[in-house]
Amino acid sequence: MKEYKILSQKDKWFSGKFDPLALESAINSYSQQGWVVKAAFTAEIPGIMGHAREEAIIILERDA
């Protein structure tokens, strides 16, 4: 059985602001707990007054 975790720009690691170095630190920290990056992509999130924004989504996987 597998277990999954989703990282996004709203994750505690980013304090509300996306930072590639913070993402690297998060992935390295989770990898020490057995997590492996399974997929990464961007999602378009609807915003205020029709202005969409893109958000990075990273899916982690490990054996449960």
C-alpha cells in the first residue's frame, strides 16, 4: 500500500510565498522520511476578478 502527500505553494514550508530553495529544503526533508517525488506540475487557480494564477503542485509517495 502507498501513502501520498501533496505539496503546494500554500504549504507551511513556503510561508505564503513560493521559493525554489524552500521547495528544495522541503523535498530533501521529506525524502529523509521516505517520501519520493512522484509528479510535479502547475495548476491554474481562479482568482479575483477573473485573474487566474498558477500554483506549483508536487505529489510525494512512500510505502505506507
